[in-house]
Amino acid sequence: MKKQVLAATMAMVLAASAMTGCGGNGASGTTAATTAAATTAAATAAATTAAATTAAAQGEETTQAAEADNIMPNGLPVDYFAGTTLNIYTQNGSADLSTDPSEKLIVQLAEEATGIHINWTVLSSQAWTERVNLMLASGDMPDAFLQNISQNTIGTNIDRFYDLSDGSLETYAPATLATIQTAYPNGIEALRWPDGSIRSLPTSSVASSSYDWVNWLIMINKTWLDRVNMDMPTTTDELYEVLCAFRDQDANGNGDPSDEIPFGFADKDSNINIGHTANYFGIANAKDGTNGRFKMVKNGVVTPTADTDEWRAWLEWLNKLYDAGLLDPEGFSQTKDEYTTKLSSDLYGVAMMFSPVHQGLNPDEWELLWVKGLDGVEPVHDGTSQYDATKKFGFTISATCSNVPALLHWWDYMSSTRELKLISRMGEMGLVWNEKDGQYYSSEDYIDSQVMKDHPDWTRSNLQQTLGFNDRCVLVSYDDLVPDGPDGSVLYKGEFKPADPYQSATCRTILMNTVSGWLQDEYMPSCIEDPDAVADRTLIETDLFPMITNFASTSIVNGVTDESWNTYKQSLETYGYYDWIEWYNENTMKN
Ligand SMILES: [Ca+2]
């Protein structure tokens, strides 16, 4: 293993040298070095240096030209801080089988290029929180932490962390900053604390793929549909008729016409919650659970949903299903396991699942159920295409860091090209990612690799987390990600290997590609909220959420009358629903 990695390292170092050129420092490099040398000590004043001006003014175009002269995007020679040693505490990923991050190719490449050496201390996940808390309490800190620290921990020890809003990112880490600006819809603002400071750099990537856009999906059994001789429903009224047919006929074909449960759900589990059917009436959450659908962003404003005609129409439709005996009578009380048992026993005609293959079902038999509840109201799917899978607090620098410019320079080297970012995340090219016709794709070439021959017990996760940093990598934006090949295929021995729809990941991806067209257009920005303000909001939620949920359950069972609806709308007012909506407009939308 070691030999193999070393050989690969040499190859990559040579490739990297060829890529960046070996010309040494030209005249522009000397100028930048001289200027920056005068200001290295004062990172706060650095925004005015020539290095900053150069990097900012010339921007992206300079990046490539500068690399040719062995100059970093920040305008400094790549080895400007050579000889510096820094201390970083980290925690191995769950499937990371390396003993020290210095075994990883990206760390070797970064040291080779920058001459900056990192002393790593690797803590177990069990020891991490306690040790970090001890260091924060004593103030005896390493230069940096490479592992997500909770927002709460940072918030209560905020002065222990270096404030990167002082211009040092612009000066020393422009490539990192550029990735942040494209990764979040609101750019660097996603990292800003209410006091305006920036205390961390993100790691990992935005949504690793469309795979994560949505939680569970409502699906319908096509075999049942064929047995009752009906077409795929397109409206909630047509769906009602189909569910009645499921109820009345032997739709599962076992000879017993009375064991069918038309619509399966388990309301106590947010993934299998009946609330997902609100989608058909134009109401959806982002990816924030059942209560997320109590609000939506429309025309840039957080807007109430739970007081709308659509909300009422949805509850009335569910009541109609309930009255007709179409909903699982145990749906409000049963566990996920009880639900799963019925689903596996072919008792449900409509049900929720991550994908049929994940549920052990035939993917040819189940189809996404997508119906329209109201004329003039477009259905919209739960979930978000802006799912933020980054670790916002993945890399934090101590206020006592011995050399912030050098540390940022080192980090920015790893962020300076797409190739280096991908090596940081997944290890060397040719294993889980590879190149074909000038494009990068997800690859299964690792299967025949020497690494796997040396470690036949490794999984793909072991490989990626051991050779790369996985979610501790420098930030990877959506555009940096390595996609699948056409139709979900992956690269294998230079060719695209067709995806297998009976394989769980592929089945899920195919479904997600369909759902992507039904997602909302607008979402709230990702931001760090003021903990005191969050406490105010949580206080409202304590009574408000159960009130809304109870009204929904009661309405499904008993129906909605003008009287019950008006009383409920008054309760929304008194329980602070509109204050809750306004909270988001004042605290989240302003970012
Ligand atoms: Ca039956």
C-alpha cells in the first residue's frame, strides 16, 4: 500500500510540476514576494498590499497565467512560506483506515509544493469533543482544527477562533473564497456570524449528487393499477377513484379482495408522514422536516402556507380519503417497522419509500405518484436542489495560530485547481474518479487497482476516505463535482459502464432526475443565525407546531367546517404564527 501510494505520489508530483511549470520565480513573483514580505506579520492590514490588489484586480484570469510562473492565485510564489511548520488537530472519518493524514496524497502534494509541514494529531471520535472543549477552556490550542466543530461550541467560544473577515481570505486564500462564492447561493454571507465575523472555512461538498435532494417519495404500485384496470391518475380526484378500486378489488392478487390497504403511511416518522401529500396542493418543505412546510419562500419573501385555501383543500381531500377507508387506519399510530412489514407483504397500493430497491421491492412495479390537487395550483415537491451538505465549520483557525497567512496559503494551494480539490476529497485520479475525453467522471476503475488487491476487504468508502479527506476535504462546489456518465453510467476501463436500475443507488438517481423538475424555485439562504434570536423562535414553535399538527390530524378524521377553520385561523394568530413567519424574513432572508 505504502509503496503504491508513494509511486502514485511521485507520479502526481511530477504531473503537478509539469502542470504548474518549473520556471521558478519570474519578475512578477519577486515583486509580489517583496510586497507580501513587508506585510506578512500584519494580516489585518494586508488587504491593501500589492498581493491583494494583484489577486483581486486580475481575478480568475490571472490564476492560470500566474500558475505558469509557479505563482499561487494569491500572487505569492507557491513556496513562499517554505520551512513553516503548523499543528492541526483532526479526527479520522468513520471509514478512514489511514493512521495519519500525512499518508494522503493531497497532503504530500501540498507539502511538496508549498514547503509547509503539518504536524497532525489524530483524535478518535470519542475523544474529540472532550479534548476540543478542554483546549477551548484552557486556550492552549493547535494552529487549526480540521473536523467540524458545532455552531454552538464556536458561538460560546467565539474569540478563540481567528476572525477571517479581516481581509486575510481575499489576500491569502482567493481560490478558497472563489469556491465559497459559487458553492452557496449567498456566497461568503453563509459563513458570517451575526457580529459580522467569519470563524471557519467550510469543508466537504455541496450536495454530493441529486441523490440527496429529497427524502422519501410517494409511489404507486403499477401492478395493482393493472389489476384494477385503471390508468395512472393525474389529479387527486382520479387518485381517489383509483384508491377506491384498490379498496374494493383483489388488487394484490392473493385471492382475498379485502386485505388491501390503499394508502400506507406512518405519521410519526417524518419520511413516511401523510403531510407529503400537501405537495399535490402546491405546499412543500425544503429539507427541513414536517414543520418546514408551514412556510415557503415566494418572490423572495417567507410566506405563510398553513392559513391558505390550498392548506384547507388538502385537509378536506385527506378527510375524504379517511371517510372512505382509503388511509391505513393504523397510520397515525404505527411504527416505521410495522409500516415496512405491510409494504413488504404487498398490502399497500400507494406508499412512501426512499426507492423501491432500497425497500426490497421491484423497481419496475413502482412509479412516482404525481397528481394535481387544484386547478391553477402547480404541485411542488418536498426537498431542495440547494441541499447544503458542506461542513460549514469544518476548518477552524485558532486566534493564537502562529502563522495565519501560511496556513491560508497551504489551504488555498489545495483549493487552487479542480484536480487538487478532487484529490483532496477522493484521492488520486484513476480510482473512484477518472478522465475521459477531457472530462471527469465517477469511475469504478478502483475495482482492479493495486490498492484493492492489497486491501481486498476495503469498500469504496474505505478507499475514498483513506486516500482522500472525504468530508474533511477543501470545499468542493457543485461545478467541481465529478458526475456520473450518460444515463447514470460510470467509467470503467475507459468505457461507460451502463447503470443497473436494479441497483439501489441507480434506482434512486433515476427517480431523483424525475423529481428535480418538480422542486421549488426558491429557498431560504443558508446562514448562521443569532443563537438568542433562535431561542426566541424556538419558544414560539413549542406551542405553535403542535397546534397546527393537531388541527391537521383532527381535520383529517373529522373534516373541516367554516367554524373549525375560522377558530384555527384565530389560533394561528394567538400562537404567534405570523411572528414566526416574520422571524425568518428578519433573521434569515436578510442574509
Ligand atoms: Ca387481496
